[in-house]
Amino acid sequence: MNPLATIWLKLRSLGQRRAVKREIDEELRFHIEQRTAENIAAGMSPEEAGREARKRFGNLQTVREQCREKRGATFGEATWQDLRFGLRMSRKNPGFTTVAVLTLALGIGANTAIFSVVNAVLLKPLPYRDPARIVMIWTDNPSLNLGFHELPPAPPDLLEWRAQAKSFEEIAGIRPRTADLSEQGDPERVGGAQVTANFFALLGVPPALGRVFEAREAQPGLDKVAIISYGLWQRHFGGDANPIGKTITVNREHRIVVGVMPPGFSFPRGAEMPAMYGVAPRADVWLPFADSAEYWANNDTRDFIAIGRVKSGFTLPQAKPR
């Protein structure tokens, strides 16, 4: 029998047990009557014809059970019996029942939470252009003998990589930051980051409104701009049709909103970043990565993350920042 038809019969038996029994009994009666009529036509008396027909079918109860099993009726009965038994045992042992229900609830909740994280981080495709070519770039110093080979880069490393790398289209810097917003209503703390001007081009995600950062805005004094998430636009500005050019106060500094990212965009996210950076679960505000010449010459500062987009034609093992 077709597997789908078998499943349908079993499900049907859950709600129509009496109807299934009646159908089986009527079908058996029909076949016996049909056989009896054939026997009478062959010259037997009605009593003899009926007796021979029932004998031909064998034990009717056994045949009935076989038919009911074939139709899935026994599945329905067994299910109802199990449910009734379970309810009786639950009433007799309320303490055990409570523990069992709580255990199931916690197990289902934990598995749902784990799946949500795995789905978001591993299964669901990242909303970036060709995400398989986006990598995180680290430095290494074997002489330190630390037991691992992934050290955060220093500012001069980023400048050198961007000038010399032949296997990368873009290399960008990200410095995670929390942002306190305070110009409207109650203060709100959100996740954010300072990013180099090429950050959004590297990810291949244009803003839904406005523009991304310009190279000149990486200079201190010209960096008083911000890009916000779609969710923050809805929450903080009430979905204002034109938030571009509006002022937002971030960490007590006034910034001009120059862009709004599309729904679902939130990078960097804590689930995808090394724990040592303390990255917030989601990012809602992006600011220009603007620092002095002294900062970019300092080899002791290691407070940002470097990401790169590997050029087409290079494999990931071939990609080298130098």
C-alpha cells in the first residue's frame, strides 16, 4: 500500500474508530452473503450454503482483526488506550507528572533556542554578497609561543594589508562599541561599531536609505555622522519617512544620520565574533573609524577586528594579506 495512504488510514482511525469498525463488519457480511448466494445457486440448501461460506472465511474474529489492522483501526485504539493509561497514571502521580512536564518544557525550549542560534549562525545564508569569500584576518607571532595563532591586528597592519594585499578586493576594520542614545525619550544602550569607510562595500550591502560613509569622514572632526539599523529607525524615529539629515546623540555626541541599513542587517553580531571583543548580540549604530595619525602608527594597540573579501580566482588558503 502507498505509504501516504497508510498514514491517512491511521490518522483517520483516531477520530472515526466506530465508523472503521462498521465498514469492516459490513464488508465481511457482504462477502459472506455473496458466497452464500453462490453456494445456493450451486444447489446447496440455505443453511448449508451459509455454513459453508462462514467455514470458507475461517474464524471471523481473526479475519476482522486482520482487516482492522490493515485499515489502521488498531493504531487508533492503541493510541487512545495509551492516552487513557497515561492520564490515569498522571492523576495517580501528580508530582512525577509535574517533573516530567517541566523536563519536557525545558528540553523543548532549550532545543528551540539552540536551533535558533544554529539556524541564524550556521544554516541560514548570511545576507551579504558572496558571503563565502568574506574572512576574518589575524596576525601571528610564533615567538610568543601562546599555543594559538590568531592575534588581533595592530593599526599599522591594517594599513599595510590594504596597500599590499593582492588576493583581497577589500580589507576593512571594525571596532565594536556600545552606543548610548539619549536625544529622544528614555536613554537606550545599543550595540554598535566604528567601521572603515569600505566596510559596507566589502559586505556588498547598500543602505535602504541615504548613503554609506565617505573616505573623508575617517578624519577626526569630519566624522560626526552615523548610519543606523532599520530597527533603530523604526524605534527611535517612529519610522519617519525621511530620517536622513536628522540628528542623533551617540555617547553624548551629536551625529547626523546619513544612512539607514536594510531590514535584517546587523553586523558585527556577538554570535559570530570572538568572545574577547565583547561584541553585542546585534549592531544598531555604525560610526566612522576615525583616529589620529598616532593611533595608526601604534603597534601596541589591538582593539579592532579585520575582515577581508577574497578576490575571485583565489581560494581561501591562497588568500594572504601580504
